[in-house]
Amino acid sequence: MQRSVLSPLRRAVAGSAGGGKGAPLSAAASRPFASASEPQPQGEDVGSFPFARPKGYEPPAEFARLRRECPVARARLFEGSPIWLITKPRELQQVLVDNRFSKVRTHPGFPELAPGAKAAVEGREASYVDMDPPEHTRYRAIFEPFFDAEAAQVEELIDGMQRRGPGADGGVDLAEAFSLPLAFRVIYEMLGIPFEDYEFLSSNVAVRASGSSTARDAAAAQQQLQEYMEGLVAAKEAKPTDDVLSKVIRSHLVAGNATVASMINLGLLSLLEHPDQLEALKGDPSLLPCAVREICRYHTASAYALRRMALEDVKVGDVTVKAGEGLIALNQSANRGEEAFPDPDAFDIRHSPNPQVGYGYGTHLCVAMPLAMAELECAFGGLLRRLPTIKLAVAPDQLQWSDPKADVGLTGLPVTW
Ligand code: HEM
């Protein structure tokens, strides 16, 4: 196991209850996951999961059908193991506030989406993200205040874009020139990471996070990041400073950067697709907070994170999820839930109230939501004010999308102005 950067902090917050692996499991919950061959009388079995998006950013078509016909449904993961899919807002919220559902990924039945994920989890110390209350609650209270910051890097990045100009025929890739550097800079500044290290870190993070990297390249990139963070933490411990890195966990380095960048790209695309709303936003920046909430509802950039395992039998909708069984609360589906949003497939920046669940809900609600929202408001506000003629530099059908079964995202967004 790696040397723990958390140890001093862990000692500081660890009380008598909890323990590193979350609450103890009941005998029933520690049973292996119900096998694929066991009869499963309840809930329709909808086959293998994840489903594919039909095109572009459209959510999988199965979601709307399941919300209508079977809001708690059975599906199979890559190795054939069963999982419950929760597709409606009410059931999603019920599950995510109920501490009988665990986030501790070392439980035998915890649902993983890719081969090798279980082994990777077992080999490293859990961050608080993957703990249950009460231990999770203590760590979270420490980190929460750090994420309530304003983004201040927008103007500088747009200065750079303007200096370089709107590009020739192919335009400028917004993802590369703006969205990704903004997401990284905000976090690196917050963590006290020297900015000269940006290129090294962002290229390794990109390899580690990309679904198209080989397992070997991803592992090598992970190792590089790990060593970098260990070195940085060791230097900080030798010479403590008052920045967050001296107190924070390494998982924050990679969490959320790609998601923020993705939301900028997808949000700008949707605004360009709705010129009337784009003009309204340019004319009235007070609409920005509402527009950002709608962007985060319409495009759910983190759609597979809300995985849990039942510690005891729990009724969800018409179904009893048994102890030891895994589920995934599908926030991409709940964000289009008919009972929460009238006309859910329409993009409307004036949508209010907007109980979007793009950042999750309940116990593990994204701790950085205030930061991410502020960052997105600054990003769209800055882009529309400073580059008011911004438009796509290629035909929409030439845009390249992420794997249809992975989180929704654009591989680049060529723009000009
Ligand atoms: C638009 C951008 C973002 C989206 C859509 C997003 C989405 C999410 C979601 C859905 C969860 C819930 C996971 C669960 O319940 O299992 C989550 C949790 C979390 N996110 Fe974000 N996130 C974003 C930005 C960020 C950023 C910028 C950071 C950090 C720098 C971050 C750090 C975290 C952490 C640490 C948690 C775990 C909180 C806990 O377990 O209490 N996120 N995020």
C-alpha cells in the first residue's frame, strides 16, 4: 500500500465510531452478491448496462421507458453481475439520503463498471469520498469550506485566446484553449500546486481518465501522478504552508476537472443551438445562475458516480433491494424526470425551480458544487461578454463525441468569433 498522505488528518478526525472501512457489515450484507443465476422475481431485467446514447448528447432511450414502466429495474454489469437501476427523481433522492446504502467500494457486492476497478480499489487507501457516515461526515466537514471559492482565471485565458486570434478554417478548440485549462487552474491554485507543473499533470490526468488509453498507459499515468503528489506532500510536510494541499487529500487533484471542462463545452454548444436564449443571456447576465443550473440538468456530465450497495434489505419503490445488492442511481435519467421537470427534454435557461441532480444528492452531494457553479457562471459570463460573436467553426455533425456508453462529452469544440 502507498504511504498515506492522509495519516495525520486521519488521526485528527478519526473518532471511536466508524473505522477506515465504514460501518461494520451485517452478516447478510457481507454475503457475496446474489449470483446471476439466482432467481430474481422482482423488477424487469433490462439486459446489459451501461446503455448507449443514440447520438450526440441525447441520453440513452431506455431511460425514458424505464421511468414510465419500471423505475427500479434489474440490469447486468460487464461481468454479468446484477445491479438495480434507479431512474426516477423521487427514488433517486430516497436512496441517496438513506445510510443503509453504502459507498464503501471494498464490500464484495459493490458495483463496479469496468474490469480491474475492484482490484484498483482494494490496493489503495479509501479517500473520504468512498466512506460512509459517521467517518465520511467528519472528513467532509473539514473540506467543505475550501470549495466555496470564486473562479478568477477566466479573463486571463480569454486574453490568451484573443491574442492568438480566432484561428483559420478549423477555428480554435475551446476545450484545449479554455475549458480544460480553466478547470485545472482553479483546482491547482486551490491546492497550491505550482503552475509550471500544469502540462505534466494535465497530460497524465488526460491519459488516466481517457477511456481510450490502454490499461498499461493508464496505470503508468496514475503512478506518475501518485509519485508527484507524494513528493509534493512530502515537501509541504517538511515546510508547511497555509494552502489547502497541506491539509487535503490527493483524490481532489483529478476529481471534477474533466467534468467542469465538459460542462463548459456542452453548455456553450446548447446555447449556440438556441440563439434566442443565447441573446437573452448576453443581454441579461443576471440569468447566468439559472442558465448554469439548466446546463447542469440538461447535460449530466457525471452520470455513473452514484453507485451504492445495500447494507440491509431496503424497499425502493415497489422493489426490495436485498442486503449485499448493488444499485446505480441514474442522475442523467432523473434530470429528465417528467414529474420534476415539465417538458424535460427542452433546454430552457429560465427553467425555475430547477431541482437538478447533476451533482448528486444527499450524503455525498458534490462537495465542490458551489465552486463548480461559480466557475461555470464565470466561464459563460466571460465568454459571452468578451467573445460575443463566438460560434461553431465546424458543422454540428462533425463534432466528435465520447464513447456512447461513457459519460457524455465532446472530444473538442472548434469555435471561432
Ligand atoms: C460540473 C462539475 C462537477 C460535477 C457535475 C460533479 C458531480 C459530482 C457527483 C455526481 C458527485 C456525487 C458522487 C456520489 O454521490 O457518489 C460528486 C461528488 C464529489 N465531487 Fe464533484 N462534480 C463536479 C465538480 C467537482 C470538482 C471541481 C471537484 C473537486 C475539485 C469535485 C469533487 C468532488 C468530491 C470530493 C466528491 C465527493 C463528495 C462526498 O463524497 O462527500 N467535483 N461530484
